[in-house]
Amino acid sequence: MFLFVFLFGWAPRAGAVHLQEFRRRTKAEKAEKKLLAQGKTCDRLRLILGSCFSVSGDFTGFRVRKVKDLAWGVLAQMGLVLLIVIWLITLLSTYFFVAKTWWLPVGASALAPAIDHHFTSTYILMGIVFVAAQLSLGALVWMYRDRKGARDVQYSHGNVTMEIVWTVLTAVLFVGLNLMSSSIWASERFRPADPGAVRVEVTGMQFAWYFRYPGPDGKFGTTKPELEDASSGGEGALGLDTTDPASKDDVVTSTMFVPVNHEVEVILRAQDVIHSFFVPSMRFKQDAVPGLAIRMHFTPTQTGDYEIACAELCGLGHYKMHGMLKVVSQDEFDRWLAAREAEKQ
Ligand SMILES: [Cu+2]
């Protein structure tokens, strides 16, 4: 509505008025140049141009007056232009959130509904504050614009009571939102994974993800930095020590398979720099830090293929550090793992 009024009402009308004024001034300037070339006086100039400008005094006075007229013209419109720009940005950006133009992908994990609920509550609260603040800003810019007869600007030392009130309100809002979400955050991190959870070691390196399953013995084999060879991929990239009996049945893949409705424990590692294991559909994101084994868990609730991204700017090839998570039925998962084990023998 606002955009419509701006595009089809105010803007063309203002444009037409300015064009008319521009033509009149151009004509006046030509006449002025002609007179100057003829060495005529400014009194004569005033007689000719009187209808276009409120000229007074000598030629220098005329120039100053002309510049002032132009400056007042621009300033008079500036408050309105700023109001329109601020309100347009505010309303357009709010529209995209309300219409969910670019929104989260489908939530396919047990915690996704709780995370989405918290996300939405936060957006509504912050959205109200954002819209109210920006609309007020636009209105104040317009109300206190510079204009003829405006009061002189006075420096304000601020209002201590109001400063305290909005600082406390902001603190309450942020701490409150954190407390509301802390149980969701903690449930994936502080509560240990179920003993029967599927364990997957996820290793990030420039610029790939590798997934390791411990095999039937339930133990991950030893990895050694001196054995790491990124160019060989798979086990070699992780530096798996094949002389360790526990490593004999370890399965290393570049696609992550997990069974649906079964808790998955992720052990996050990084070989070179900090990476971030991000699976938007699982609402799962955690940094992988060199030297640490970070344990977290999630439960996928819908079968399907889901994208894995690296959410940490980790180097030149960061943009292609992409992986796939395949959530399949328990039977399919068992068959897939058995086939990988058979390939190893
Ligand atoms: Cu990365």
C-alpha cells in the first residue's frame, strides 16, 4: 500500500514539479550568461529573472540566494525521503519474515518442534521491538526535520531513568529467552546419549566430512596424526591405524547413514581448523574443534536425505564442504552397515 502510494502518487508528482522548475531555471541561467557576456548590470538581470527567482541585491547576492533556495528545496524533502526509506526497509523486511519467504527447511528430529517454537517466540518478540523502534525512528526524523522557523538544536544529556528502564528490560528479555531455551540446549549436550544409541564419529577437514562407525566390536580403532593422508580419502584421511585390532571393523564413509527414530550419538572432531557440523533439518549445529572430541546426540524422526553444511568459514574451499545425511529405516541401516563391513573383509 505504502509502496503503491510512493510509486504512483508522490514520486511522479514530485518529479513533474522538479522538471518544470529545472526548465525554468535553465532558461534563467541562459539569460544570465547572455547578459554577463554583454557586460550588462545585475539590475537588468533582476528585471528579467524576477518572475523565476526572488532576486535581490547585486549579482553575488543573487548567486547566494539561488544556492540557498536549492538547499532549502533539498532539505525540505530530506525528512520525507528518510521517513520513506526507513519505513520501506522496515515493512519490507518484516513482510519476508511474516510470509516466511525464506524459512527453515522441514524439521525432522525429535527436538525440532521445541526449537522451532522457541525460534518463533523469539522472532515475534524481537519483531515487535524492531518494528516499533524503526517506525518511531522514521516518524521522529520527519517530525524534527530541518525547516524554516525550526527551533535551534539543543544538546540533550539524556534521561537516566529511561536509560535504566530500557537496559533492564533488554537484559530481562535476553536472559529470559536464554533460560527458556536452556533445557532444549542442554538436552542434546549435558544428558548422556542412550546406551543403545548409534555412534558416529564425524570428522571435519579442509574440505570434507568423514563419518566413522565402530563396527560390531563397538570400539573405534586408534587414529594417528602421522598416518593422516587427506589425498587418500576415507580411512587414510582419518589416519586410521590398521594394526590396531579395534580398527579392523571400523567403517569410514563420506555419506552419513542413520536409522530413523533411533538416537544418534555424534562424536565431533576436526583435523586442521575449526569446522561446524550443521544439519538444518535436524536443527543440529555444533563446532568441531581440533584436539577435542565433542559428544552430542539427536534423534531423526523422518526418513529422507538431508544436507550437511560446514557453518564455520574454514578456508578457501569452505563453500564446497558439503555432505549428505541419509535417514533410513532400521532394516535398511542394518543392511547398509553389513554391506560396508563385508566390503572390508
Ligand atoms: Cu569447514
